[in-house]
Amino acid sequence: MECQGDKLVSSVDQDGLPGVNTLYNRVSGTDDEHNKRQILRAYLEDWEYVQRIVRVEKSLHQNKRTHEIILLGGLLKKIHKFPIMYEGEILVPTADVENLMQDFITSANKKDQRNIVVEYLTGS
């Protein structure tokens, strides 16, 4: 399901979010309209949180690829000094990007990378 170009509900469960069938089963499992709205409201809050994580992950991957460009990577690394933002909100200030990126790229796998981003965003 999409809204204004954003994919709000995936076909399958992913990134800790329920897919269409799971969400449908949750909503159709109750007759109370208030409970249905609460289920959907909670889903949208979780979706927003996951989008922030995904945005930071994508930005860090993009920075990594940019820094790996032969001959230009070093120069781009020096001049690319921007925070990571989502919907106008700074998620990772410029001063934190390099340290977060180092932890991110030295991680063993995608799960560890995601955990680093989640820990950073939650302040844990």
C-alpha cells in the first residue's frame, strides 16, 4: 500500500513491520473501531521510526560508496560535510557522521549495521 509515493505497507513482514496480511488480520480481528484505529496508529508510528533507521542506513551506504570512488573519494570525503536528515529533521548531526560511519562500515553484517543505527538513534 502506498501513500504519496511512500510505501506504507509491504507485501510481506519486513524490518520489524507487519506486511499486508498480518496487518489485515490484526485489524479484522477486532470489531471495535477504536481498537482498529489504535492498531493502525501504532503501525504508522512504527513505520515512521523504521523510515528514520532506513534513511540513516541508506545515507551511510551512500557515503561509503562515495568515499570509495577512485581519485575523487578522498576529496569528496573532505568536502561532504552534511548532516543526515529525514523530513527536515536532523537525525545525525555533521559532527557525528564520521564516527557513526566508521562503526557502520566496520560492522560484520547488515544486522550489526542496523543495530548500530538503532542504538545511535535511540541514544543507547
